[in-house]
Amino acid sequence: MERFNWGFVGAGMIAKKALYPAISKSSIGQIYAVASRSAERALTISPTGLIYTDYDQLFADPKVDGVYISLPNKFHLPTAIRAM
């Protein structure tokens, strides 16, 4: 079975403490890329080292199968719409 490539939008505390550990233990999913305004912060949770400082670049990556939005709540809807 192929791995499911997750793209993280945001590299904040929720991503680091909640979803990152769960996906890291998954036999199916993997964190493929991280998009953050801060490249330095993105590198702290990107196991592949693949980072984007522009969210739209992550959304355009054909290898990203799904997106996890780890931003403040007020940004969830507009970011989800852009991701779609």
C-alpha cells in the first residue's frame, strides 16, 4: 500500500504535540511537507526537510494527498477553501 502524504499548513504547538506524533507512528500516513511563514519553524517538524514558505506552493504539490491545517481557528475556512 502506498503511503498517504500529509502536507501540514502551520508548524505550531497543535501540529507538534498532537498530530505530528500520531502520524509519525502511522504505518500508512507520513508527513511529506510543511508550509509555514517561518522556514525555521517548519524544519522543526518536517522529517523530509521539504518545506514551503508559501501555502499555495504546498497546495500545488501533486504529491500531497491531504492537508492538515494547524493555524488559528479564524484562518481554517479561508485556508481550506484555498487548499481545495
